[in-house]
Amino acid sequence: MRTTHERILDMMEAITRIEKYAARGRQAFESNELIQTYLVHHLQILGEAASKVSASFQEQHPEVPWSHIRGMRHILVHDYFRIDPDIVWAAVDKDLPDLKRSLSAILDELA
């Protein structure tokens, strides 16, 4: 069983992998199916790791939008044909930097 610390590290690794290809920009995302699939896959991993963090830990860290992360994962996995690339890109471009800062602060606390 993975610890909370390991789950947060999993989330950070997913963000790092997303950033690697998101850095190519929105046009690359929109025009390259492989980049789209890669980003969606790692958003799914991010959501899965978040869903395994205990409820009590999540309550201690309300700065992380746990329910939104889990909700996005649910849509990406179960409602695949309803995925809106604009929403995916907005999450990557606008939401991940704040999430990364929050998770980094949590890792500093756990260290």
C-alpha cells in the first residue's frame, strides 16, 4: 500500500510529465493526437493518485481541489467521448501551476 507521501509524489510526477509536453503550447496540443492522449493519460493518473489520499488528509489540505481532481479523472476515464479539449487545456494551463505549488508545499511539510 502506497503512503500519502508516495501518492503526493505520484501526483507531482504526473504534473511534471504533463508540463513536458504542455510546454510545446496549445497549438501543438490541438494538432497532435499523441500529445492530447499523453496529457489526458497523466491527468487520469493525477486523479487516481488524488483519489487514494485519505479523506482526513484531504480535509487538512483544503487548498488542493481534491473533488475537482477526482471529478476530472472520472470524466476522462468514464465519459471519454465527452472530453472537451478546451477544458483539458484550461486545466493544464491554468490549474496545474497552482496545484503544483500546493503539492510542493505539502511535500515540504511531510519532509
